[in-house]
Amino acid sequence: MTPVRVLAVASEVYPIVKTGGLADVAGALPIALKAHGVEMRTMMPGYPEVMRRLAGADEIRRWPDYFGGPGRLLAGSHEGLDLFVLDVPHLYARPGNPYVTAEGADWPDNGVRFAALARVAADIGRGLVPSFVPDVVHAHDWQAGLAPAYLHYDGGARPGTVMTIHNMAYQGKFDRTLAGAIGLPWNASFDVHGLEYFGGISFLKAGLQLADRITTVSPTYAHEIQSDEGGMGLGGLLRERASVLSGILNGIDIAVWNPQTDTHIAYRFGAQDLTFRAANKAVLQQQFNLDSSDEAPLLGVISRLSWQKGLDLLLEAIPTILEHGMQLALLGSGDRDLQDRYQAAARANPGRIGVMIGYDEILAHLIQAGSDALLVPSRFEPCGLTQLCALRYGAVPIVSRVGGLEDTIIDIDETGRDATGFKFAPVTADALTNTLRKANAAFRNKATWRRLQLNGLATDVSWRNRAGEYAALYRGLMASRNV
């Protein structure tokens, strides 16, 4: 097996900094790749929490002026991850979310902040760190999208490049005048085959245009984003580059998401004995101020509250939930109007609907362990991770038939005894309510429900095979460049 060195570039990495699924992938994939002969180090910004976790990291480069202020490149490790950290306080030493202010607005200098990350990643790709010269630079989402661009415009010998799309909705769009300020040639911002994007520039578009290979996080999403609607302005480009585009499903860290060892849940259990799921359900009902009942189907939601996630459709389904004696436990935050409407629904239906605004990792684990079904009614979903966790914990997924939800759940009507959940299409309130009625009927049939749970628990949701697909992609890219 040919050893491969890969530099991953990501704006967040679990368990250090997390706002979404990107962090989970960036944290789990490097560890899973070790079994496939891939040495991956991850480049990330030096946010305050990163600097606290990596106290004592080695300084390997210092700049008196790096994009407007002093900066350092550090090397360290955390919980099995090998990291390069760009410590530039004037860009990253800010409280809270990596991307937005306390008021929820994008940091006005986000273009510079993530160009700086991509620039040093490209420099490492060209040998800035002699002890680690990568064969491949793997950029994740728009925040890393300029890494392939810098390597392209620098000219000369370079490593192979891979661009992964975690969500097409976020494209890193800025005024074209930024290009010169971040060290890219002026013509790159006017070139339709470069950064130019409807009169401005897009970091994601740059990566998609200039990387050697493009991946996204499920086969169905790879197909969807080649359409005009799913591509969100970049469908034509992705159709042109379809020969280098592939979809590789995400996995989850099965050491973190393991009901047999999970210290976040009230009672641990295994696939051979689901008895303690009922005890977790009772604790979950108590946490959300729901009526204590083993017979009421408890629906769990762990989600950003947004139009993309279909959470407005679920509001329309609340009368059906109430009519059929179901309960709802929702954990999430996002759109202020949706937050207010869910809180109003909880006040109007005490004991039946429970809502907690925000995110709590411990509570997320308990929802997986205690809810009977997990709802993911997304209008589009590149892969989705909550439904994979649900399979692991015996919570039956109810999902829309899009993206990775289509690829990871087997509908009860598709193959009978192999089914793991319920899928609905089109993504409308009527289709969702009809599926909730179907799930309610299945819940009342204990043998049917137990079969769905056991099928889910037997599903491989780990990174083992999926990491192998990335390893094969890297080796194939290296071979094509050596021809």
C-alpha cells in the first residue's frame, strides 16, 4: 500500500470547534484514514478555543505581517488529530462563532480571514514545512476554497488538489476588489474559469473550478447539485466537471456515538437488548416536560431551524402529531421566527411538545437514545449525520427523499424486511403528515417497529469503508498526475 500524505484544510474540527457537520467530518476522517495508509494533517484557524486546547504547540514559522498583522504557524496534536494552526490574533482571536458576530452578522473581513487560511495551506503544499510535504491538499467548503486557487495561480510543481462540498448553500461570495488584497492576480476575478462569479468572486466556485477532483458527501447530492436548482448558480460548472465529481457518503465516529459506552445518556444499552431505551425515553420526557408515557410515540428533532431543514413544514404537521397521540422533543436554533413559533407551540401544548432553543451535545445524545423516531424533513440535505446517529441508537429515522437521506435510509415500502425507516416525497407538509401517520401505525405494531430498530442497529454507519473511498481517490489522483 503506497503511503499518502494529505493536508486537509477546514474552518472547524470536532472536538475542538464545531458549528455543524463539517467539523464532525474534519475530526473523524483523519483518524479513519490511518488504517488505509494515509497520513492526514489538518490546517485550521487559531480561534481562542483552539489556542487553549493546543497550549504548548510548536511554533514552526513566524511572520511580522501576515494579512495585516503578526502571525504564527503552529504544529500540535489533540485527541489523535495532527494539526497545523494558523495563529493570527487580529483575524481569529474573537469570541463565539467562527463566522458571525454575536448579533448573527458575518464578520466583515471573512474574505481575508479565510484567504489567509488557504494561503498558508497552499504554502505548506509547496514545501513550507519540510517535514511534511503533502501529496494532496484537500479543501473543505468555501472557507478553504482558495487553497486550490493559490496553488493554481502560483504556477510550477504542486500537489494534487481535492475540493469537498459540504453544502452548496454557502459559497463565500465577495466583491471582486478583494482578489488583489489577498494576493491573487487581478485577472482571476474577471475570469469565468477562475474566481469570477456574477460580477464578484466566490471562494467555493474557485475551488470547484480549479481543484483536480471534486467530492461531495453523498452520491445523490452529487447528482442533485448538477441541476440548476440544486447547484445554486454553479450547476453548469459542475455539469462541465462531472467527470471529476464524485459523492462519498459521510460516516460518524462510532466511538463517540455508541449507546453501549455513551456517558451522555441516562442508561446504556446494546443492540441485543433495547430494554433501557424505555428508561432513556422517560428521562427525555422529563427533560422536555412531556407527559410520562411509554405508549406515546416520541418524535425527536436535532436541527438548525431553517427553511433548508424543512422545519416550517414540521410546524404545519403539529395538528397531526397531536391528533395521533404523538409527542415532539425539539432541540435547535436558527431562524428567529421559527424559534418563536416552536416555543409558542410548546406553550400551547404542554406535555405534548417540548422545545429547547440552542445546542447541547449531552441532550443531543439523549434525544437519540430516548426518542422513538428521529425527524429530518430537509428540503435538501448533502448527507446528514443525525439520521446516521439515529440508526446507531435505535431511533427510527423519518426523512425526506433527498441527498444523503435518500442514500442512507431504506424505506419501509422499498424492501420490506430490510427497511430502516420512512422516507417521503415531495418535500411538502402533506407528504410529511401522511408519513407521520404511517409511522404512527407502524409504532403500534411492536414487531414491525422492533425490526426497523434492529435493521438500523445492524447498519454500518462508520467511516471504515467510506475512508477507504477517500484513500482510493487520493491514490488515483496521484497516479494520474504521475503519468
